[in-house]
Amino acid sequence: MSTTIETWLPEAREIAAQCWCDDTTKHIEMIPELAEVVAYKIAAWMETGAFHARNEAYWRERAQRAEGVFTVGEQQAG
């Protein structure tokens, strides 16, 4: 599944908004433009993490196949 930063924005917006609920920041009025920038930065990190997770899974599978290790339910061809 391919994702983009926009894929993560709804969740990132929630996380950014929660920053203003923290005991150390709850007295500060939320600035919507700042919250959106923070959300975008969070979404970028989420996309980076998702990319690395997909990449890790890909290479793990390649290594297992090269070693002849198969997951449960997978049969060796031939």
C-alpha cells in the first residue's frame, strides 16, 4: 500500500492538537496555523516511519527466501 504525508495528516492533526492539552501548554491559546505546521511535520515523520517499516519487511522476506526459510502456510515451489 502506497502512502503519502496526506495519508497521515488526520491522525497527525489530532496529535498536534493534543499538544495544547498538555499541562505545560494548556494555558497557551492554540494558533491554528501553527497546529497545522506541527501536524505536517508529524505526518512527515509518520510517512518516513511507514516507509522504513515497508522496506524492512521487503528485505526480511528477501533474506528469508534466500535462506530457504518460509513462513507458515507458504510452500516451496518445485
